[in-house]
Amino acid sequence: MSKKEEFKEFAKKHPNLVSLVNSGEVTWQKLYETYDIYGEDENAWKEYLSSKKSDESRAFSFKDLGNLAKGIDVNNIQKHVGTAQKALNLVQEMTSKGLSDLGSGIAGVASGIAAKGPKTPRPINKFFED
């Protein structure tokens, strides 16, 4: 088996190496050079294999999620959802009436204004200052 194939098998046995490369902390070239020089010597791989950053970051994210859930004020969220629901109901009510109801409302207002006008029309030949 070639050195390259041996390194591939070594990398398969230690999936933490893949996460280190994916996070950009180290390159495959650097890992291969270390393997080429030291082989599977534990002292050479201690810094790469002892860091359980991928497992810790996963556990850390679940911990943060728990802390986030503890900090949520359910009453405050319920209040905001209720306000949004009222606004949506108002928009739905306004759009469901249609333009015909809206038009008759405007016509009613206009007729009320016309009814409040002068009782007798002014003569055409009279001016305002006369």
C-alpha cells in the first residue's frame, strides 16, 4: 500500500481531521506532510486529534439553544402575535367589503355635503361683494 493510501485510511479513522480541514484551521497538504514525516505517532498528532472542536461546537450550540429558550418571554410573544393578528383581520375586513361598499360610502358623504349647501341658488349676475 502506498503512503497516500495509508494516509487516506488514517484520515478515515480520525474524522476530526476532516472537520479541521473544512473549518480552514489546517490544510490536507500540512496533514499529509506530518503523516509522511511522523507516520501515526501519537505525539505528532496530539494537537490535531486531541481537539474535539467539532463535538464541542455541536454541544455548545445545543446549550445555547437551551439558554435561548429560557430567555423567551411567552407573554410578550403572545402580545405581538395578537397585534399582528388584529392587523391582518383589519386588512382582510377592508378588502372583503369590495369597492362597491366603499363607493357607496363616498357617495353618501358627498350627498351629505351637498345637502348642507345653500337653500336657494345665487343669481348668476350677483357677485360676492354685491
